[in-house]
Amino acid sequence: MEKLFIIKIGGNVLDNAGALDAFLKDFATIKAHTILIHGGGKIATKLGEQLGIAANYHNGRRITDAPTLDLVTMVYGGLVNKQLVAQLQRLGCNAWGVTGADGNLIQATKRPVKDIDYGFVGDIKPESVNTKLLATLLQQNVVPVFAPLTHADGKILNTNADTIASVLAVALGKLYDVRLIFCFEKKGVLRDVNKAESVIRHLPRELYDQLLPQGVFADGILPKLENAYAALNAGVKEVLIGEAIDLVKNTGPETEGTLITL
């Protein structure tokens, strides 16, 4: 099976022009098939403040009312996505910016209201991914760049970028040898968020279950870990969480960061 790297880039890297430029230069050098998924929550929050749209989060996930949906559609699907695509094209990487609605790449269902009403948020499953079209794009050496938006019943839905990365990895794992990589601004998952050197190099599920009730994991890392284990449970071979600057090394045999296993 051919190798496929599914790479999610976090908001703190997107916010840092120098770090983003270095990441994209490294990304463009990867010789295997690649898919990039980006966030952009901090950019959306900043623009939202200028427009009088307050950010509202629960357990690290944005609650999306109608004004917020308009905001994230513009920021994720427009501003951030097209800037990334333009920069990758400059670097000789044939990127194609998409949402889940484009080519019906990812269908969703609107999250039902339970204890919390998340609003216009989409839940997705591997079977909702249009793997045939994605495989066709990859075989044509196109690099899909996903904004964290999906669709259902004619509506755009805000969808967690980590979840999109995980679901894509599961769906395409039947066709490719997939390594799922979450890139952000830290060296990996930290045992102490105040100590950059406290990277947990290997985080099997047993250790995660032990550390979770101790409050070791900050809100922002929880969706990544949840989606990492979901991907592994569904058959993805490798999940890695690491610093964006280590991307090239993390697409090779010797990796940095935190290796997530069952």
C-alpha cells in the first residue's frame, strides 16, 4: 500500500507567520501522498471580536450559533484556506482547498442537542467520506487542503478539525498506509503544561486513562487525544502528536513528539 500522511496543523502555528512559512516549506517537500487539515479558531475569534461575535467554548469545542457559523465559514473556508493554498502553490505543491461540501467529500449530521446545544456543528463518520474522489485526487498528485467545515441538508456545519483528520485517516486507511500527524506549537503531549521538556514520548491508552482524571491534559489537547484513540480503535496504524517544526522528521522512520497507541 502507498504511504499517505494526513496532517493537521493547529491554530498557534497559523497565527505565527514565521512558523507557518517554515511548516509549509517542509510540507511541500514531502514526497508521499499528503492531505492537510487546518483549524483557524484563534483567527476566527479575533475577527469575531471585531464584529461583536463572542466566542463560546465547552470542553475545548466551539459552540456555533448562526452568526458564528457565518464567521467560521468566511474565516475557515475563505481567508485561512485560500491563503494556505496560495502559499503551497508558490512552493510547487499542487494544493486544492476544500470543505466537506466540495465534491460531497464529507457528509455530516447536525449534532443533536443533549446536555449542551453546540448549534451548527457537524458530526461525521468514516463511511461519510467520499474516498473514491479523494483517491482520484491523490493519484493525480493533488494535495487536498481541508477547512474544518462539512455539510448536511444544504447547510454548512462547523466541524472539529482534529475529528476531520481522524475520520479521514480511518476512511482512507483501507486504501493507504496512513500515518496521522497532529502538528502544533509544542514538542508533544506534556505531563506538565508549564514545562516544555515534560513530553510524554509514548502514551498508550492505559496511561491516558490513568492521567486523565488527574487533570494532566489541558482542554486544547483533549480533542486530539480523543480523536487519536478513535482512529487507532478503527484500524489506523500510527498517530503522532508533535511540533510543527519536526514535520519532516515525523514523516520518516525516526520521530519526535508523542506516539499514541492502544
